[in-house]
Amino acid sequence: MAQYDVIVLGSGPGGYVTAIRASQLGLKAAIVEKESLGGICLNWGCIPTKALLKSAQVFNYIQHAEDYGITVSKAEANFDAVIQRSRGVANGMSKGIEFLMKKNKIDVIKGYGKIKPGKKVEVTDEEGKATTYDAKSVIIATGARARELPNVPIDGEKVIEYRKAMSLKKQPKSMLVIGSGAIGVEFAYVYASMGTKVTIVEFMPRIVPVEDEDVSKELAKQYKKIGVDILTNSSVEKVDISGKGCKSTVKTKDGEIVIETDVVLSAAGIAANIENIGLEDVGIATDRGKIMVNEFYETNMPGYYAIGDVVPGQALAHVASAEGIICVEKIAGHHPQPLDYNNIPGCTYCTPEIASVGYTEAQAKEAGYEIKVGKFPFSVSGKAKAAGTPEGFVKVIFDAKYGEWLGCHMIGTNVTEMIAEAVVARKLETTGMEIVKSVHPHPTMSEAIMEAAAAAYDEVIHL
């Protein structure tokens, strides 16, 4: 029986980062993976979707080339080539993870892992052979999958989830998207940009409902411009797939309607992969589909830990990575700080992009803060106008009493590259006036952050 300091179940951005940090700390580490290194994020989520989105953006740019004084012949989207490029990017990144495993002397154990009492992990390979491995600490990082709605079963052909959406053989002429979180709106943009008629159905009163209300309104406005139909306060009651396509019965505030499309994409959240991995055998506590852990990710059973989508908190790749590093540093005897979940940036890579951190305006008010709010539209940004992308804005929220930066919300081109300024500033307890007095370069999109902060304090120059 092989002996390790740490065995990690799952090689997504939580698992592989944890294993690398364990190795850096001098711990003998192994990682168990039943599919491809990198997990869902690298192979079927974060990375390949960004490749699809870039193809859609390039196609959109070409279609509007005359706006930039350039004449091009009629462009057509080669759907199969777009899909193949996305898969190529993902495959290349997975090979990169293989290199990192070898570089850091981490054993990769291929097969289906199941935890056992006594800090053991049983791994069953493709041939059905089971091997047991022993560890001082076991870290569960098995991630999540698309949540299946009970009244809308996924058949993988007509009713699909995100994995199938990025590997379809043929571009559908029409698509209904259930849910307007990051997955839903990103795929809505990809397909709509390439000519698919897209309808989004959202149960909540507005799309991207976790974002600030102003951001939701702006995205809805921009999506309607590209022909996306949006139904909020609505739910898909059933989908009839007996015919050639899909007939979706949608319950709206005005009554039921039937929408016919080629396919239905179910993007109504995710479910943690905690079944059949041995939790019951070991006695690990769960609640509402998540593994319960302390602030350093140890479960109720000593020596067993869990990180990423299987524990409460934001189901984001960078959160899983941060949790894994904190977890293994604690195991190694270091003294890491617990993660501040109110300073986690959220990014949605549709067009225009969305990025946010901290409180929304409504949340800040609910928390009892007296606030100062500043907003700066990209329509008056020289860089945004020159780039031909004046859509969107930066919105900042400060505590009126102490100047604490409570929240930052952006929608526009490349804002996912800008949000880190707010994250770092909030970590350093930077005040609103310190942002106003920090000189930002001109012309850039990022100076909109300074201008928005200035607007909160009635010092804005360019509005």
C-alpha cells in the first residue's frame, strides 16, 4: 500500500493547485483523477468557453469592420472549426497540467477514487482493478456537474448541458437557455453572435440576478440589441422532445406560452459531486448537498478535508484554488488567514463582460451602511470610444462614514481584467478618497474606476 502525506481527489483548479502547493511545502502528494487533468474548469468550463467566446467576439468584430473604416468580404462562422479550436485550447492546457505534475513530483493516479476509513483512498481503474492508497490527509476536490431540473431531464441531444453545448456537431438555428447565470449568458452570447436565435428564461426578476441591479439592466439592454429574447419571472414547466425539435412550455407572469426551438440548454446551476465517494462510509457530515467544513476546510472527521464546489461558498475556480492553498498550508503547520468570501471577484465573460466584488448597492443598504455611490459610463471614456466599445460602466460603493470600499461593479469590454484593482484595494483597506487621489493612466478603461470613485465624492471631472 502506497503511503502519502496528502491525497487529493479531483484534479480541477482546486485539486491540482492544492497538490502543487503541498509539494512546494515538502509533502509527498498524489492526485486521483477519473477523466482528464484540469477537471471540468480546464476541459469543459472556464478555458474552452473562453475560446468559444473569443471566436464569437472575433466574428462580431468582422461583421462590424466598417465601423472601424475597414472593408472586408462577407464573413461566415465555421461552427465546426470554432468548436475544434475550443477543444484544442482545452487539450493543450490539460497537457500543461501534466507537465506541472511531473515538475512537482506529484503522482497522478488514474481511476475513480473513493475515500475509506483510516485515511485511505480506494482507486478503481478502467479495467475494474481496485488499489488502496494510504495518506496522512485526504482532500476531497471532486467539483460539481450541471444541475438537472426534475421537470426538464437532460437527454444530451435536444435538452443539453454545458458540456454538450461546447461540442455540438451542428449549429442550431434556435436555442432556449434555462437560467441566466454565468453559464447561461455566456452561451447565449456565443450562439446568438453566430446567428442562432436565442431565448433566455430566468426564474428571478432580472438576468444575472447575483449582480448589482444596474448591471442586470445594462446586460439586458445589450442582449436585446443583438436579438436575444429575455423572459424574466418565468420558468420552463416542461419540454416536449417527441417531435423534430423542442416545445418548451414556459410559465410567465402573463400566463403559459409554448416556445419551439431546435435545442434547450439547461443552465440552472450546478450540483456538487459528493455521491458515491465514500462520505457515508467515513461518516463525513453534509448539509443541503455540500460537505461541511471549518474555516481551514477540515470536515467533522479528522484528517479529511474538502474544498471547492463541494463545500459552501462561491463555486468559482479561483475560490477552489485559494481554499486548497489555505487548506494544505494549515495541514503543513503554517498559519494561513481564513478566506474572506466577501472579497471574491466574480467574472462573467459574455459581451459586454461583467466583473464585481463585494456588496451590491442593495446589499450595502440592507447591511445598514450609509453609502456613497459613484458611477462612470464608458460612453464618455476616450479609450472605450476609440475602441468602439462604449457600452457599460463602472459603479463603486463606499461607506460614507469611513470611506471603506464596500463594492465595485463593472460591465464593459475587458472589465474582468480590471476588477483586481478593487480586490487588492479592499484587501489593503484602501478608502474611496485614496482611489480618487491615485493617478490612473490616460487613456485607459481602468481610469473609469478613479472617475467613478470621484463621482461618489462629487469630484468627477469628465461627467
